[in-house]
Amino acid sequence: MQQLPLSHQLHSAYHHPLLRCWSNERGLLHTSQFVYPIFVSDRDKPSKEEISALPGQYQLSVDLLVEFLTPLVEKGLKSVLLFGVLTDNSKKNENASCAFETSSPVLQALPVLRKAFPSLLLIADVCLCAYTSHGHCGILRKDPVTNEYSALDLDRSNDVISDLAAAYAKAGAHVVAPSDMMDGRVFFIKQKLLKAGMGNTVSVMSYSAKFSSCFYGPFRAAANSSPSFGDRRCYQLPSISVQLPVNASLRDEEEGADFLMVKPATPYMDIISKLKEHCKKPVACYHVSGEYTMLYWAAHHGSFDLKTSVIETMTSLRRAGADIIITYFTPQLLDWIKNDYFFN
């Protein structure tokens, strides 16, 4: 039987009640629009370590996740985005094989959360940077003469990344979110999901417009995922670009992405608007660690009121066209915003 074009397979975009909500236009802020990023560590003993670079955020061991999230779910938390953290660098290697081991934090966390919170939408970030010994987002190729890393091995990277996405889906993820920025990875992920019989029950949220940015600094400390050499400018988008993020998002949409994303958020509100104008899929944005800490510390030092500044920022992101906002301020927003379209 002939396969439908990936862009024609629509069921994966609304198989969960929250996904159906995200497919609708909304006027003002609503708690269902917010996704809370969670750092899941590989520590064996119960552990809740505050992240010095991200005040108010924690590396959590798997056995403390349910206890940590229960009060937030009771307040109306609808979705989390999971990142794995390996605290022991000796587990990492150049092929990121540790990401597939049974001890891998995200693979352990997904079934636990799926069972504890049946209605909570689980999004798994898909990238290799936290699992590779070199800290880059894909598999690297070595120069045959110098035996030094020279470039990304795109085919091997896409193969491993799509395998990891399928593994997360089988473990219980409702949504897989490739953040690696490899060309073609959405296509390979959709193929692996279809082969596993999950093409219509697992969504793909593509980090389609992820810029090379200094605002990721606190996150890389939190996830222990900084590159050991070089940078990521050869695969993340240049900050000056306008057409490239649109092209990348249209490509990912054609390859079967159900949701698109702009990262960071506030410096790239023009890109959010462009994607909303040119693309057909709902647009998410990631209010990243550097944006969070700027508001946090400015308010801490009395420059302005935290609630007022965060609400203004989130409202601006909605005005720019964001349907979904990933933010570390989600716990506070659950308190600040009532479950209607208005806030105090």
C-alpha cells in the first residue's frame, strides 16, 4: 500500500486532549499554553539538587519526580518537557550509546510519569549533547589523516537521533522534540515512528528555528551538556538570519512535524511572527534559561516586579504568535493566571 506523504498525516497532531487545545487559536494567556522543562538526573539515591545557574530549578532523581510534580499538576500543570542529565561523565561516549541504556534518566522517567499522571502531556527532548563525550548534538566524523573530529556525520546522527526518539515514544512520550538541528531528522523520526506503529499516536515538536545563542549558558550548566571543544554555529541558526528559520520550519513541516518551535523566544519574536504567517502548524517558543535568569535576577535586585515583568513577557510572546510557551516560570504562572483568559 502506498504511504501517504508525511505532511498529510494529521492524526499525530491531535491524539491527546492538550494537543487538540494547542491546535486552537487563543486570545490571551491560559495555563494550558505553558510547558515546564524538567531536568531528570541519573543519581541513584533520592536527590533534589538546586541548579546554581538556574535559581529555583532542580536536577531531580527519577524517584522524586512524582512528589515534585504532584502539587503542580493539582494546580493545573498540563505538560512537561524532559531533559536527561548524566552527572557521571564517564558514562558518556562519542556514540551516545548511554542514552539507550535502561539507566538512562528519561527512559526511566517516562513510564513512571505516564502511570502517575495519565493526563499530563509528556514531551521528551531528543538530542545527543547530554550523552556524547564531546558534548555536540550529533555524531562526529574524524579526519582520516589527523584522526581529529572534523564534521558532523549526518547519516549516523539522524539514525541515532531517530532511534532515540522511537525509544522515548515506546517508553511513554506523547511528543518527541528533536532539538539537535540535523538536516532531515524530522523525516527519519517520522519514519521510525511509523515503522513502530506509533505514527498517529506520537507527535513531533521540531525545534525548527533554534538559533545559536549565548542565552543557553545556564541550561548547559544544568544539563551538563556544554561542548568540550568548538561551538554549534555550524548547525544552529545564525542570529542575523530571517529567511533560514522560515525555510527550516517549512522543511520540517513538509517532513511531518506536528509543531514548530522558535528558540530563544524574546530576542526572536519577529521569527515567531514569521512562522505564524508562513507555516500551517502551531508554533511553540522556548523562553530559555538566559531569558529566565535575566528576569529573575533583575526582579531579585529590585529593578521591577517579577510577576508584572513575566506576565508582560508572556503576553508579548502570545501577541507575536506563540501558541505554546516553554518556560521555567510555569510554576509561578500556574498561580498567577487563572484558568480563563484573564489574569489579575
